[in-house]
Amino acid sequence: MINYIELSKEISYALRHAPWEYELEMDEEGWVSVEQLLDALNKDEKWESISEKDLIVMIQKSEKKRYEIANRKIRAYYGHSVPIKIAKEKKEPPRVLYHGTARRFLDSIKENGLLPKGRQYVHLAQDVETAHNVGMRHDKQPCVLKINATQAYQDGINFYYGNEKVWLADEIPSKYITEM
């Protein structure tokens, strides 16, 4: 029986953080050949029977919608820490977006805004619940920040569509951020 959560974590690591460890050739948009990914996974006894159908089931079962498959290629939508910049399509964001964070980061955010740190983009949620859940990874009582995305966009901040719950930005200056 395949544990799709564990499979998703393995693929997340391969596509978002260490494609070179799996000898994957990633293009500038983050796409990797499905065949290449399966070849790499199948070398591990744990994943030796994984097929493209299993990847599709994993994507369908996932609540987070991290991946997409098209034209025999697969990519992660967001969360990359690889050295090459993954190209994203700029889009006009919803009026308001949210960011969940630990309380200990608030002073830095007030001073410097939201920065991608070890990732390629700042991750923003389309709803408060998603932002809160993300913040819970770092703090049992996280802060949810409200982003005036419309004003930031009008002032020239670039936003990119991640998926139906996640938006991305290069950075968000503190003047567009308020605590909820």
C-alpha cells in the first residue's frame, strides 16, 4: 500500500529543494520529466513500484495541491529553494491576502517587510485559515498578517498565482502589512 503523504514529501524534496540529488534536469519553469522522476524514485526500494498513475492519485488526494502534471512533465507549484529562479506568471492578486507567522518574527517583519528568506518567493494565503495553519508550523499561537495586495500591486509589487490557496510575491514591504 502506497503512503501518498510520504510520497508527496519525497517528491516535494526532489522538486522543490534538491533536484540534483535525484539527478533531475529542471527547466526554468520548474518542470521535470515524469519519466526522469520515476526513474529516480524507482531506484529506492521504498518507491520501486511507483508509476505515473500513482503520481496522479497523489496529486488528486492532496489537499495542498503542490504539484501539476502536463505533457509528461511534473512540477511543484511553489516552495522552491533551488538556486535557479523558477519563472512564474505575474497576475493581479485578490484585494487582500494573508500570511501566517510566528510571533518572534513580527519585529523583523515590521522593520523589513516579508522577505522570501531561504525560498524563492514570499508565500501568501488567500484565506485566514490557511495562513493560520501555516503559522502553526512555527508557533502554537501564530500571528496572521493582512496584506493590502491591491495597493501593493498598484504600487508595482509583483504577485504570482501559486494555486487556489497560495499566492507568491518577491517581497512585501511592511507598509502593506497589518496585524489582525
